[in-house]
Amino acid sequence: MRTRDRVLRSLENIYRGAFTAAEDAGDGKVMEQLDLEYQRDQLELEVLLDIRDLLIPEKPDATTSLLEKAQNIRKLTKLR
């Protein structure tokens, strides 16, 4: 399984390449759009990684019921 850092680093590399190309072309509008998209995608990925972490037991031999996993996800997604 990919680590959190590796996933986020891959996302950054993809956007950095596109951003550099837009910067070289002098396309400020595309650069601005890429910046917004990067922030949105980063946030979405972090939430998904948080959910993944909740579904994987902390200890390899530990068992967590599906109900407990669902409750943990509900806590994570509950608006505060």
C-alpha cells in the first residue's frame, strides 16, 4: 500500500509539471486554475486517506467490526 506521503507527493508532481508548463507559456489563468484544482484534489485525497486509515486496524492482529469502522467514518465525516 502506498504511504500517505507518497500519494500526496505524486499529486504534487503531476500538478507541478502542469503548472510549470503553464508558467512557461505565460498563461496566468491556467496557473490559477491549476492552483485551485491542486488544493481541492489535495483535500479530497487527504480525506480519502483518513478513511483508509480508519478502515485498517492499527495492529495487524487486531480485529475491528464493520460497525466500528462505519462509526469511525461517521465521526470523521460529521460536520462540526
